[in-house]
Amino acid sequence: MSVLPGKALILVENLSVPFDRRVWQECQTLSGAGWEVHVICPQGTKRDTEAEVTIDGVHILRYPLKAATGGPAGYVQEYGSALWHTLRLARKVGRVDVVHACNPPDLLFLVALYLKRQGAKFIFDQHDLCPELYLSRFDRGEDFLYRAVCALERRTYKTADVVIATNESYKDVAVKRGGKSPDDVFVVRSAPVVERFHQVPAEVELKKGKPHLLAYLGVMGPQDGVDYALRALASLRDTVGRTDWHAVFIGSGDAFDAMVALSKELKLDDQVEFTGRISDEDLLRYLSTADVCLSPDPLNPLNDVSTMNKIMEYMAMSRPIVSFELREARVSAGEAALYAPANDEPEFAKLIAHLLDSPDQRAAMGELGRARVAGPLSWENSQKALLAAYAAAVR
């Protein structure tokens, strides 16, 4: 069955669009297939700042949002504000054929319920498993808030007509925990558009006088492992005895300031650079120059079953990777990465040192990774699954 294009509204709470690469690729795919696409998301700080804009035919409405601080209570305030603004802007968009909500949080089903009463179908695009995210982010165990998060996930699944999962592990959760039919769950893997990730001439200046550049790209939240990477770099210097490297950490998040402070505490600030969010052009410069890329996400209930965007983007840039042993990291990277035992920082450091001494292996791993994202893990394959999910929703 072919999709009969209609009007789609995509809801995002935790990132601005088009900064959220996955969501923007979905928007472009749907628009290219004839859908009228609207997006509601927060405003960015340095980019995506306009309240209303149309880009490549996609109509984007943005609202001001202060990111949570201070633990779970801060998220209550953030999410309450986001829901109010999202519902306000959804009324402005009007009737739609499909409302497509991307989590976290698992609260956007409340807006979907309002739109479903007007005839919309609801697609739940599950970027994160929020119960596992809660356990991984807050050291509070299975307390009242955890049970509330589980209840919200159950309600989101129940409300959804179709679920989009980022990998097979997430699909299993949607079927087994969410009670969805396998026929109503579609795997749309996060995958970079490889044409956007191309080599540019390496710039030795980015290495700050060192022979090698190490790079981290991604969000810096409590569960993302930047602290593990920093401690591994301290081990690389102090235990392995390697100082022939400079490291760059690209991205931001609510642990950014704490990670800068940790680098100073570990006396790494003369070898470690934090750029914050940077332009796509600068990203290509850094990744083209990097010798080894870092994926330090620790083993926890969320990370073990999540596809890491950073891994996909490293592979698109033909970069070798060092990762901890995680189920979905290995599914994504295969032999394009070396894997340290889970959360073992000294072994992570040793693998970095090994790759620094192995230029031929680095090149071979990079070629393998590029072939994976250009072939079996390509966005072209994900596009087909996305359009199939929409066809199922409106059938």
C-alpha cells in the first residue's frame, strides 16, 4: 500500500529542529514523499532561535524553554512548560492526519489525545526508553517517580496507533512491555545521510601541537559517559604514559559544566578542549582530523539497548572507534570499533593507545564503518521503514 500524503505534525521536546538530525531527516523524507510537515519544538540558544520559520518546505514552530536543573523537580517544571507551549502551538497548526511524537518525555501523548479526538492518528517515535533513562540518570532506584515514568510509558504505548523504534531491542520492548503488535512497530534506525559527512583536509592546528587528536561528539548528560572518557584519558596519561595526544569534546548538555570541572580536577585541562555545540562545517574539520573517536557510554539499563548517534556519525566519517562493550554498540559498529570490558576505564585507555600506534588498523576500521553506514545501516533503508510506518498509521 502506498502512502497517501496528508498533514503531519511532529512533536519534539528535548532538542531544537533541525539541530535534531534524526528528526530533521524524518521531516525531509516525509516532505519529499508529499506530506505537509509541521514541527513543534523548543528554541535553541545559539541556533534554531526563530519562533517560526519554514525550511525546505517544513514549517517549524518553536517555543522558549528553560532546561531542567536540580534533579527530578526541575524536569517537572520543564515538562509542564513544554506541554503548555506544545498544546498552544498545536491548536495553531490545526487539524492533522498524523501526530508524530518523539520522546523523551513520555508526556506528549497528552497532546496526541487532543489531536486524536479531531481524527489524527498517533505515531510514537521512541528515541529513549524512559524508565531505563530514569534509572540511569538518577540514582534513586525504583521509587515512586520511577513507577510514574513506567505508567506514562504504558499510557503512551496504549494511545499510539503505530510505534517507531530505533533498533530491534527497542522493538522488543514495545512488543513485550508495551503490548504492541509486531506489525504496528517499525524499526527506523538513526543513520546519518552519508553525503553530509565527507572528509575535508585535516588541520594539524586542531591537534594543538600533538601528534594525535582524539574526539568525542555528542550530548553530555549524566548517563553519556564523558566522565568515563576523562578518567580513561587520565589513565592514558598517568598509567599508560602517553601524552602525545590532544582531545576535543564536541557537544553540550546538563553535565557540561561538571565535565569541564572534572577535567580540571584530573589536571587534563591542558590536553582536553570543550567546544560546546559547533557548526556542521567545524564538525567536519574536527572529525576529519581525528585519529580515534570515543564512545564512552557506560553499561547501564538504557545504554546497553540504545543506538548511539555518535557511533553512526563516526563511521560516516571513516573514523575508528573505542567503545565499551554494549549490545547495541556492537550491532551498530561491528568491526569498526574496539571494545573495552564494560565501564573498564584502564582498558579503554589501553585500546586508545593501541590504535594510536596502529595507523593501518585505524584506516581499515574506518573503511569498514563507512561501508556499514553507506550500506546495511543507511538512511535510505530507514526512509522505507518510516514511510511504511506512516502507511500503517493511515491505512
